[in-house]
Amino acid sequence: MFTTDLALAAPQLILAGAALALLVVGAFLPRPDRVVGFGAMAALAFAAFAAVTGPRGLAFQGALVADAASVFAQVVIYLSSLVAIPLGQGWFARRGIRLFEFPILILLAALGMGMMAGAGDLLSLYIGVELQSLALYVLAALQRDDAKASEAGLKYFVLGALSSGLLLYGASLVYGFSGSIRFDAIAAAVQGQAGTGVLFGLVFMICGLAFKVSAAPFHMWTPDVYEGAPTPVVAYFAGAPKLAAMLLFARVLAEAFPEAIPQWRQVLILIALASVAVGALAGLAQTNLKRLWAYSSIANVGYAILGLAAGTAEGIQAMLVFMALYSVSVMGFFACLAALSRNGRPLETLEDMSGLFQQRPWLSLSLTIFALSGLGLPPFAGFWGKYYVFKAAVNAGDPILLWAAVAALVGSVIAAFYYLRLVKVMWLDPAPGPTDTPPVEAGVIAIGAAALTFPVVLALMPAIDSYARAAAAALGLG
């Protein structure tokens, strides 16, 4: 039995063992950053392989779940983490910062996200959330000599601690009124008659998880942290952690509260519409691209939550497809920003992007693809994500959800202004001066992500659809 548990937890054990081993290696080698970086990338690749090829089932008395949903999320999370390591190490090295801790923090964050994706009870849920959160707090403030980065890390930590308190208080209420921490036992305890105490606990948990995905009205940390944190760090935590938190969101609602869909659907619709409204309207006033994409991420999370609000397997499938495609696009966008500079100064404002197509056609074309994908223009990846979400909302059969989908579509049209404004500035405005030669690793990652966003996504959509459908079916909603 214990051997089976270890086999089911193999991806997490690989990452935990690698993090501990590389920490020792980094402490003793004179120039450990490259060795630790390659070691961390290898560990993430092995963990993804172990997740795909490993057995399925429940480990540690149901605390950890290995199913199609956890595997789907873990593969995306581990591969995103793998790509983030060379992107971040190159960026820090160009600024004279060589920190072997960076890949180790990525490993620990990925370990926490893997636990979130496979959480089977309230205890493993909280441990996974806190493990990835603590690693991300440190990553946000890793550039210690930069006042903005330190401020970003502090804001993220303080507000993150508040959200963790909400999550833990909600979990305590759910445990107290249901008598169990396991999701399946909670569902059996509240079957058909979720009491007021349990629903209060659920609302607190939803609020705590909404912070982790930067959904409105729990989004206040996002623009400041995106602007202040190092660009490759933002590239990382703008995508993979949100996918992990959204799958955890779905697992809690689908496995622990499948009989309370009418109650939690109302809350999710309000959060989704608030997120789309804040992201679309507040983004119009932004000139800093990192802040602009922070509001874009808030809006995009709103679309994903709208799919989850459908309360069906189709809605969960739509959310997973949306978040997987979004993770690729947002990683590529921030890789572009990490690659671009002028006289050693990063290009981070709309004005900085003037005339970029004349000097860096491939990077400007990549940015154009990411902007049009964020807009939801066919046939880019963002279109397919929104198509799945709106289709699931319409098919749910709830008139309120139908009108919510219409409102979200209007929000998408409003947000089109700032996406198209970026395209116009890059292609039509005159350039203020020559840009620096982009670093190889950032340019390769940016162009590769653009290719996955379009046109490669067209060939991959049947496979993504199939895996996401199997993942959604594993969570058990009809």
C-alpha cells in the first residue's frame, strides 16, 4: 500500500528530492547557477514524464489524487516551469545577478502547484496553496536592490497572507459542519442539504481561491506586483499558478459540493462579471504594458470562471482548455518583454513599442499574435479558449448564465481597444531609436510561444480537447 502511494506521488517526490539535492549542490559549488538550472529543468521534465506514465488512483488515504485532471494540469505546470528557468536565469545574468536559488524556488512553486492539482482533502489543499505561494512571494522580491521589486514582494505577501486566512477559515468551517476534510466525505455529509455553516465556509474558500487567480474584487495586488516583479517571474506566475488554482477551484466545487451548484454558481457569476468589467475598463487607462497585461489577466480569469460557473463537465473542460492556452500566450508575451530593451533599458510602455516592427519584425509579429489572441480573434488560441467557455455557458441551460455570457462578450469587445492599440503602435508609429539585440533564450521562447498560439494550436486543438474532456470527466460533474 505504501509502495503504491509512493508511485502515485512520484512527480511530487521527484521535485521535492531535486529541490533538496540542488540546494546542497548550490551551497558548495563556486558557480552553481548553471548546474542547478540544468538539474532543475531535468527534474521538471522527469516529473512531467512520471505524471503521464504513472498509475492512477488515491494516495495517502485520499489526500492526493492522481487522475486525468491532475495529470493534465501537472504537465502544463511542469513544462511552463521548465521554460521559466532559462528565461529567468538569462534575464538575471544580464543584470549581474547570479542566484542559484531561482531554479530551486521554481521547483518548490511547481511542487506546490502539483499538490494543488492533485489535492484530495482540505489539508493537502492548504499545504499545496501555501507552498506555491511562499515560493512566489520570494520570487517576486528576488531582485532585492530594486525598490519596486521589494514593494511587489511585500504587497504580494501581505495580501496573500490575508487570502490564506480566508481560505483556512473557510476550510475550518467546512470541516466543522461536515465532520471531514476529504472532499468525497464532505459531499456525502452535505448531500442535498448544504447548511448555512457549510455554505459560509464555501464562500470564504471561494474568496481565498479567487485571490490566488487574481479575480475581482480580490485583484488589488495584481497590477502592482506585475509592474514591480522581475519580468521573467511575472511570465511564470501569470500562467501556471492560475491554472493550478483554477483546477483546485474546480476540484473543490465538483467533488466536495456537487449538490450545491445553484448556490456557488451565483457567486462565481458575480466574480466572473466583476473580473471581466475590471479587466476591460481599467485596462483602457494603462500605458505600462505589465500593468496592462495584469488587467488583461484579470479579465481572462473572469472568462475561465464563467466556464466553471456552468457547473457541468463541459464547463470544466472549457476552463481547462482556456487556461492551458492562456498559459502559453502569457508566457510568450512576457518573454517578448524580457527580450526587448533600448540602451539597456527595458521596453515596458506603449510608447516604447513605437515602430518595433521596423527593427524587430519577429518579436513584433509575436506580440501581435499574443495581442490578437488576447482579443479572442479567430483562429488564434484565445479565440478557441473563449469559444469553449461561451459554448459551455450557453449550453448550461441557465438564463442568468446566458446573460452573463453576453455581458462577458461585451467586455471582450471593450478590451479589444487596448489590444489593437498595441498593434497599431508597433506597426504604424515611428521608432524613437534602435533597440538592443535581443537575448537568444528570450527570443526563442517568445517566438516558440507565438507559434503555439498560432498556427500550431490549430493542429493541437483536437488533442487538447480530448485530454481536457477526460480531465473534466475525472472530476465527476454531469
